[in-house]
Amino acid sequence: MDLFDRLERKDRSDAPLADRMRPRSLEEIVGQDHLLGPGKVLQRAIAEDRLPSIILWGPPGSGKTTLAMVLARTTKARFVPFSAVMGGVKEVRRIVDEAKRDRAARGMRTILFVDEIHRFNKAQQDAFLPSVESGDIVLVGATTENPSFSVISPLLSRSRVFTLNALTEQDLRKLLERALEDKEQGLGKLGLSIEDDAAEAVSEAARGDARQLYNILELAARHAVDKSEKVLTRDLVVEAAQTRTLLYDKAGDEHYNIISAFIKSLRGSDPDAAVYWMARMLEAGEDPLFLLRRMLIFASEDIGNADPHALLVAAAADQAFQRVGLPEGAIIMSQAVVYLASAPKSNASYLALVRARKDVAERGPLPVPLEIRNAPTALMKEWGYGDGYRYPHDEGGFAPGARYLPEELEGRRYYVPTKNGIEARIAERLDHLRSLTPGKKKA
């Protein structure tokens, strides 16, 4: 029995509060006024029963499934709910065949609601295309992930994307009061009231998620009944919300948002922000080894030779963490994060690689200069391999005018050190060495 079946049940007393309080009409939906307010595009399309194929994108608890349920009750079309977690392409094709028959025989449209559409791979999503394009089905997809990454382009171009926002504190407060007052589906029969600071605590713990709000409220109400209390206090709410779920999907869009914030905080030399984002990810269950790998990369890509010790610190943190583990390993990670964020920055080594790769791609396998080729055999020596090679140690550690790049690239500068940290001294040394070779061209 799925959510759509439960929606029609007369007795839903055994269902969770979040399910019992789910709106059954547009008028009952709280929030999303930018989509469902009077005269808005989506509101008009639903009211006039002329819905196009759409993708509903929003965080958990923002109302995607609820909106689909409202469609199921208001549309004159045949409404088919489908879960990308439970179903497959074979079932999709069966639904599509039935939709074609209904359209041909009775002129009836079929609205196919696909929950968690991002869980379908490219081949599975391709199965929708012909029917969406022909109009045999109207697709309504729901996803918590950015459709730009999780839905194939052909399907996106044939659908409209509507973004649902996390519910505001005012929205959540309205839902909370409705649940406490509703005697049929809510908690009204219990005769409970709630203190202002407790209501604020519930809304804060819910973090814009209506489902979380109802779950916390229901558990707090159960605690109150067990203690024969009629007032929901902040203590009861805190007890009910001891383990709050952070908005973070390790495979989803928010994952990329937060890791981006972490890296940009490191790059921006803000240790406070960097530690915050690291803590946020660890608390949400991110793999610490993933963060440590990113820190190793960052130490070379964004710090480089401005502070060569940064790579040593990151590598040591990685090694130490694997011996210690959580929770104490987080202290090691924090030390490394603070060091990386506070270190002078240079991406000169990274840019050197980018420039060198560009020449490799554009100019192909240029010949190695004869003087620096290896000559392990007499024949190679006859060919001139190694002829004229100048051994730097015989000349004080540097041989002015010696050539190491292919002739076509002579004088090319890939590594351009910054004036930051230790790299400033590296820049001075390279400038000095190059000055010993007058007239050497730069490119």
C-alpha cells in the first residue's frame, strides 16, 4: 500500500502524523506561494487541468509528493504513481502502453508521477522520451537533486522545472498550530498547548522540512502524554529532537554545495568557515577519507610552493587519521584544515601543469633534444645521443644556456611563481638563474 492508497483511507489513525496531516487540496498547502499562489503558472495549470510535463525540484519535506497527491485528486486525467526506487523500465513500458490505449480509445491523458526520478539512469530516463514527446503521458518527476545533473537533457527540454523552497519558520509554525488544533487527523484530541520557545525549537530543529516538524512534534506529544503533561515545553521538544538530521545528501546536490563551500573557504584563507563546513559534513556522516583526499589535492593545487609544508601536513593528517579514526581523528583534521586555510596561497604549480598539457595536446610528441637523451649503447652515441650534455654539478649546480625543452618550445614559461610565501624566494632564485643566460627568449 503506497502513499496514494493511504490518502483515500477513511481511518488513518495508525498512520504517522506527517502522513495524516498531508494536504489534500491546493488550499491546504502551506508555502510555495511563488508557484501555487493565485494566478501563478503552476496553480493555473493545475486548476485548469492542463498540466505540462514538469520536474519538481526541492529539498526533503518541501511538498513534492504532497503536490503530486493534490494532482491525483484534482486532475481528470488518469494518475499513475511510480517510484524510481521500486520500479524499472519494464513497468514504465507497461504504463506507457496502457496510456496509449486510453488516449486512443477514450481520449484520456495519463499523468505519470515518478518519485525520486534522479535514481533512474540515462537509459531508464530515455524510456520516457517518446511518450512525453508524443503526449501519451504527462510526466511529473520529483527530485531532491539538481535536475541539471540528475535528469537527462532531452527530458529536461521537454519539461518545465519548478523549484520548491524549504519551508520558512512562519510556514512551519502554521503547520504546527494546525496539527495541534486538528481533532480528526492531528493531535487536537490530546488537548495539548505549546510554549512559544518550544514552538520555536520545533521549527528550528525541522530546518525547513515539514516531515521533520511533524515527526518531532508527534514524539514530543507522546512524551507529554507519557508524563501526563498538557503543555509542550522546550525540554520535551529537545528530548524529541535529540538527533537532528542535517540537510546533506552524500550523493546529491547539497553534497556539492557544501564541499564547494569548504574548498572556497580554504582558498579564501578563512579557517573559521573551513572548520565549520568540515564539521557540518562530518556531523552529517560524510566519509572523512573523502575530505582528507580533497585536502591533499588542495595542498598542491591552491598552496603549492607558497608553503611546501602544507602538503606534508595534509599527508600527515591523512596517515594519522587512518591510525586514530573518529571521533578523535576529527581533531587531527581540524588542525590540518586550519593550517591549509591559514597558509599563503599559490596555484602556480597547477597552472604550470595546465599550460604544459596544452602544449602537449596542441604540438604533439616533439623530439627530445639530442644532448639530454640517454645513450646506453655505442650506436646511440654515434647518433649523437647525449652529445654536448653539460653536467650542472660540474658548473656549480647550474649550467647557463643549457637546453632542456624541445627546440620549438625553447624559452617557454609554464611555472610562473607568485610572490606569496616561500614561492617568492623561488621566484627570486629562478630570476637570478635566468639572468645568467643573457638573451634567452621567453614565451
